[in-house]
Amino acid sequence: MSTFQEAYEKGRTRQRRRAAGHGTDRRCSAVTYEVDGAITANEESLIMANNPHTRPNSDEAHDKDFKTTENSKSESLEPFRSDAEGHDLRTNQGTRIADNHNSLKAGERGPTLMEDFIFREKLNHFDNERIPERIVHARGAAAHGYFQPYDNAAQYSKAGLFQDPGKKTPVFVRFSTVQGSRGSNDTVRDVRGFATKFYTDEGNWDLVGNDMPVFFIQDAIKFPDFVHAVKPEPHNEIPQGQSAHDTFWDFVSLMPESTHMVLWTMSDRAFPRHYRNMEGFGVHTFRLVDRQGKARFAKFHWKPLAGTCSLIWDEAQKLWGRDPDFNRRNMWDDIENGDFLEFEFGVQIVEEEDEHRFDFDLLDPTKIIPEEQVPVIPVGKMVLDRNPDNYFAETEQVAFNPASVVPGIDFTNDPLLQGRLFSYLDTQMLRLGGPNFHEIPINRPVAPFHNNQRDSMHRQTINKGQASYEPNSIDGGWPRETPPAPENGGFETVNERVDANKIRARSPSFGDHYSQATLFWNSQSEAEKEHIIAAYTFELSKVERPWIRERVIKEILPNIDLELARRVGENHGIETPTEKPAPADELGTSSQQESPALSLMARLPHDIKYRKVALLVADGVDAEQLQSLQSRLQAEGAKGIVIAPSMAPVTAADGQSVVPDAMLNGLPSVTLDSVVVVGGAESVKALSQSGLGLYYVQEAYKHLKAIAAVGEGKDLLSAAGVPTQEEGIFLGATVDDVFAPFTEAMGQHRVWSRDPKANSMPA
């Protein structure tokens, strides 16, 4: 028998494990394959090279030799990118098209002929261009970037992306709203999705989270009910992208477990100023497994390095009409301009022996771990630095799944998480046309992937080799299992003992529905509390059935805070109880009365980097002041945007021509962070005689923005009725007089002391 035949027979009759030192191979069905001699590397290569019936399944390097780089995903997408510049117009079959304006007819005015294959192909493709939109999170925007771990990350998880501080793992991140359709607005009151796909050496890890750390329900069996309730009402498909309607409030008022999340949604967290200013959370408790096999509970956090801040309600409403793409436009423009989005990745770690030391259940997705009890440990940084090439191919077709994990990351028994692990795969198969959605370029891992899955719709891989089963000897046993290991090992589920009866029930430890809602309320600043009161008042005003309003105000809100209930009840003419009506077990107990980290004020930007400032000008503007403002803002990382009555060039007082960036009604104050009225007597006079000019500064005042006026600029504020002698209004003869205090106020995001007066401005 030849050397090849000996090796081949040896491989055909035995399976061997790839890791040295193991006596028996994995069990396949009821058969155990004993290892009494490993196949050598030379024997293996002989099998693969000389087997007359097959060839290797892959021409790629061996998995152990594979390493990602920051650019791995971009490089893997390159074969799929297409640029039409310099190319002839052709059909999908490659035939050049001579006339793309006229269908084939029987005479110039005659009927169109069925043989016109060019027309039929074009219309057929057009008729089928749309795919089902996501049931939730339909409206989104995304960006490419990278994740880089810190030195301390490896101690918590053996996942490859945490091991080397010098290594950058490519990511794709999609931000989204939950309730509305793809055509809804960016700035509606809603939860925001924060989904991150890590393209790691070991496969894709999808961290599918939100901008709020808790959720509306505790058990996934209620998820269809919640979504049906929050979506537009079925009889008239109204309202779009909003929670202010009967079915939503009917549901949440009958489900006390939703109270905590509803309170978050009524806060300013419901409309972030920019995706770069938005926190992200994994929501659930996960497990991290280190290289020694020790498991720990973990909560995942994304902390924006630019600080946290939001829109306010009136501003968000006005943006619906003035720029419904506000958040996605800002992210796109900033990335194109090199102002990348940066987030720090953090974890809250709880040792397994400490699982039950809290006054809430770690597995309850309606609860947080207060940061004062378990600090968030920064373990890495993410930078989003590249826009997609094509929205549909990437942002719309990307498929996230919380069940996509890598060794070193595992799940817990959180019942909402358990349901998500099942549901997402079903959803992607329906939306993207079958089980091969992982082969769509944006979803493909950059790590090589081989298994015995075959066929079905839209299959793109051309699998070589004769064997599509495991174990096999025809293809030398490939692809093979990988035993668990501290590095480059196969996935191994945490060994958790489960010994219980089958039961449809919920743990009594999930019974506290109000203590953390009270914690959140107590942690808000006075301005934030006023906004929450206004939010409940507005939302419930849209509820048509009075008993639903009464149930929320009399049976839910008092359990959070009696004063909150009284204020909202007063606005609706409903008398509220003087004691909390819920039973003690639902009220719960908390060892902590407030958590400063829960207020957006805890992480204000404190500088003006990335801020956009309106510089109001007209003919006769002081060019020297304008140029000084632009250069000084740029030096601080901000951008001064020249806004004039029209797009026609402005003639400055010294005769210079100034080209505006936008006009007053084209880039209104709600789209920017603050306003400066540049001096120049004629310029200010022209703005003061313009209704748009007056409205611009009135609206900025109403929305608590810092306003500066240089020289004659104060006359515009006076003409608009804007108080000039109060905090947040800066007047001076020169740019030097106003710049420092103005930018300091901008770093606080808003002039919060003005909040009680905001509604006195009619803008």
C-alpha cells in the first residue's frame, strides 16, 4: 500500500481531535471514535493533495493563521463594490444597451412588445427592489469603524478582540428608532437602538443594545404584545413614530413592570442631540469568561467621549418638519468632515458568588446596576470613521443577532434575552430571503467560515469538496471541530447546573416594579424633572379614553413619586392619591435613593468640540469680527456657520464679499447649538427688519442656547424681545469680550437657569 493510501485509510477510519493530549474524540451521534495514533501533518497534506475524488474545501489560509486588522472588513467588501464611471450601460446579463429611453413598440405610437427583454428586466428589478422593513428599529443610520481594547480588557474575557491593546477590530454600528417606519422622523420621542457588529478573528459578535439600559417587559413572551401596542394603531395606522396614543398607554398602564422604562422614555434621553452624544447599553446581564475558564456577570456600556446631551421637546418637534433626517445627516456630515464619533466601551463586573447581593435581580431586564454600587470599568474605545458606500446594501441589509457571540462571551437566563436569542434569526431569514443572509457582504464575517450547510435561496458560496457532513473521511475530515481552549478555541457554554421543574411562572425577585423608577426620578436635575412632567402631560393629552389617563395618573405615577403624579394630575384635572397605591412587594425597596450617573448632566460635554454655531450676517457685516469668530471657533474644534438672509454673497462693511453657508430659513436655529450676532450697523439693521432674523434669536433663546452679540449685534436681540441682562446672553464690543464666557456656556450644552422662562418666548 502506498504512503498516500496508508494515510488515507488512517484518516477514513478514525476521527482525531485537533488539540494534542486528548484521548477520545468528540462523540457524534452514538459512535465514539478512538484515537490510537494521530495523523501527521505530512499524511494530512498527502490526503488533501492526492485524493482523486476531492480537493480542499478552501484555498484560504488555515484558521489559526488568520488575523483581522482595522481595515479587514473594508477590504473584504472591496470585491463587491462597483463604480460605474467609464463603463457602458448594460443589462444584468452583460448586453450593451443602445437606447435606455424608449421601450420596443410596434410602430412609434403602437403597443409595447413582450420581446423587449431590456424593458422587462429593468421593470422586473424595480418592482422587486424593496424588502420587508424591520418590524422594529426600521429607521436607522450606520457607520463603519474600529474597536481597540485597553490593557485591562483581557483579564475579564478570553475573547480575541480583548487580548491585544495594539489590535483594531473592525465594527459596523447601526443607530435606529424603535417605533416608526423607515419613513418616520429622526427626532421623535422614542428609544434608540445602538447595535454593534464586531468582525473579530473568531467570528462576528453582535452587541444589540439600546440607548436606555432597561426595557419595557421582563419576559420575551410579552414582546409581541408590547410592539403591537406601541406601533401605530391598526385601524388607521396613526400615529407614526410616536408613543402618544391609546394602545401604548393602555398596555403600559396594565403592565407595572414597564414603569421604569416608560419613565426613561419620558425623559430627555428620548431624543439625543447627536448620535455621538448618546450612551449605549447591552440592556441584559451577560457573562464574560476569562482564559482560566472563570465566568463573571457583566453589563455592557458605551460611553460617548463627547459627553451626553439631548434635544428638548419643542426643538425635537420642530425638527420633524425642518430636518426629519437630523441625526443621520449630522453623523454623515461629521464623518465626511473627519469629525469621527468616539465611544468608550465599559463593563460592570459582578462575581458569580455576588449574584444575589443586590436588592434586585440581575436577570431582570427592567433593572440597572447603579454605577455607585458597581462602577463601569472602561476596557476599550470605539471610533466610527467611515460612512457606508450604499445605504441599502449595508445599513438596510445588515443583520444583527444577539445570539452571535464568540468564545469568552456567554448568556444568562434573563428571560427577555433568551427570547431574543430565538427571535432574531427568524426575523432575518424572513426579511432577507432565507438562511443565507450571512453571505450578504455586510454580514459576512472576515474570519473564514466553513461548515456543511448548503444550498437554499441566494447561495453565493461555491463549496468545493464532496462531503457535506461531519464526520467524514472523504475530505480528510474537514471541516473539523475545535476543542475549547484559552486561545483560538471552540465555543463552550458556561457549565451551569440547572435542576428545576418545568413551570410557567416568574421569580418573586422580579416583582419589584417601582423602586428603580423612583431611583431614576430622584436622580434627575430640576430641569429634567420638569421635562418629564411635561412629557407625561403631553402624551396623556393624546389618549382619547379617559379611564386610561386616570389609570396612569392615579395607579402608576404615584408609585414613582407622589409629586410627579400630583403635577401631571393637576394638568389633567385629576386628583391623585396621597399615598402610594401599589402593594409593598411591587413598590420594592432600594438601598440607594439616587444615582447622579443617571442624569444627563453627569456627562456634559464641557467643551465646544464638534459644536455648530450660527454666525448671523447681512450686507454691512463687520468682516474682521466674522473672521475672528470663525478662526477661534475652529481652534476650539467647533464650526462657525455663516447664515444670511439668502444664499447671495454678502458685501461686508469693508467691501469684502462673504459667501454664506446657509440662509436663515434653510438652517434654522434648532439645527445648531448656539448663535452669535456679528456686528456691523447695516447688517444688524437688515436682520432686525427680517421676521426670520428676529425669529432666529427668539427660538435660540426659547431652547436655552447660549447667545452672543458683538458690537451692534445687541440691537437684534432688543428688537426680538430677547432679555439681554440674564445668564447665557453675552454682549461685548469685541469678539474678545464675549468669546470666553460664551464658549464656557456652550460647554454646558444649555443655559438651564433659563428653563422656567423658556415658554414666555412666543417663538
